Amino acid sequence: MTALVRSELIKAFSTRTAWAMPLAMFLVTALFTAIGGFFLVYAELPVAGTTIRARDTMDEAVLVRMVYTGAVQMGYLLTLVLGILAMGSEYRHRTLTATLQAVPRRGRMIVGKVLGLVVVVLVNGLAHVAAALLAGGAVLLSADLSVAPDPGDLVLTMLRLLLVLVLWGLIGFGLGVLIPNQVVALFVGVAFAFIVEPLLGFGITFWDAVADAARFFPSQATMSTLNIFDGADAATTQALGGAENPLAWWAGALVLLAYAAVMTAVGWLLTARRDVA
């Protein structure tokens, strides 16, 4: 297994993606963190005939978490793409046959790819965290706010952010296994994660009969895992896009892991006996 994981890492770090994706991750994260943070810190909202700063509507701890995690959607979209490419590139470039000749047992091959992908996502995740801290910290400092009012909470938030990125990378991998066509997998994955799922999850919150199900959608499970709204009241949580009764952070992580595991398992079962030559 060690040799298999090493082989996957050589594949991943011997192409331009090895430096291009972390660079893209850093730049995109810095940009969206700065934009989102600027809005949270400086924007004024109309309330009862007057205006109030957005940051005055929430606790400092919630504000800081939201600033530093403001680009999480862009981050998990990029790690989703990494996950899809980890398997989809084998089909697209017709290298899967050679891979299976070296590792005939497909289950073993998938485990090796998953372990290699975790390392790759962590490298990119560190670029995301670094950009979030730099851009978010700069915005907070510009408004004379503390960059780390609770250092322990900040460390936990960044660790959970890395966990979220890894789990979304695994979801992408599961999608890449489930849909052999890389282009289709990318289109479906990005469209669903960026457009369809957030809108659907937000929409059903207005339908009382199924509103509670929104907690189990990937985007809501992501916010639960990050524990962004810990300490905020229910009204503030809903106003900022959170679920009325969010999952515990560990439950949100398990939900994301379940999505990845189910897609990988179904994809593996469908392709276990399929001729890939």
C-alpha cells in the first residue's frame, strides 16, 4: 500500500497542477476572503429606518469565524475538482488499464488513491488556510478588530476548515468514480455544489414539512462542521444562512463523509467488473 500511495503522490506532484492548484487556491481564497470580510466589517444594513453595521449584529467570535471562513465555498469547489481529477484523469487519459495491471484489485487501487488524495488536498488546504489568515487578518486589522480574540477557537476553526476541504475532496473522488467521463463529472459536480444544492437547500427552509432536511445538505453540513455560528442565537444563525437547528460539528463531518463513501461505493460496484481496456 505504501508503494501505491507513493505512486499516486508522484503522479500528483509531477505535473503543473502540483503548483498551479495551490497558487490558484491561495489567490482565489485571498480575494474572496477579503471581499467577504470587507462586507462583514464595513457594510451597513437598513434596519427600522436607520442603518447598522453588519458586524454589530453578531458576536465578535462569530464575526471572526465568518471572516476567516468566508471563502470556504471556493475552497471546497477547488478540492472537489481535485478529487474528480484524481480518478477522472485515469479515464480521460486512458491510463486506468496500466494502473490496474499494476494493481489488479480495484478496491486496493481506490484505497491507495484516496490516501494519496488526502495528502494532495491537505497541501492545497494549507494554501487555503494561509490565504484566509492573511486576507482575513488584514481586513480585521484595518477595522481595529482583534485578529484572534480566542486563539484556541481560531486554531480549531482552521483545523475544521482543513477537515472540510479533505471531505469535499473525497466527495469529488466519489463522483469521479461514479461518473467515468471526467468532463461530465466536473460539470455535474461544480454545478451541483455551486448552484443547485445551495439554492435547493435554501429553498426548502421555507417549506416547514421538509425544512429540517436542509441540515443534511452538503453546504449546511459544511457550515455545521466549521461550527461558524457557535454562540449565535437562532435568529442570527438563520439570517446569516445557517440552519435553524444545525448539526453538531462532528455530525456535519460524518454527513460529508457519508456522501463521499456512498458515491465511492456505488461507483466501485458499478465499475468493479466493467472492462476498461
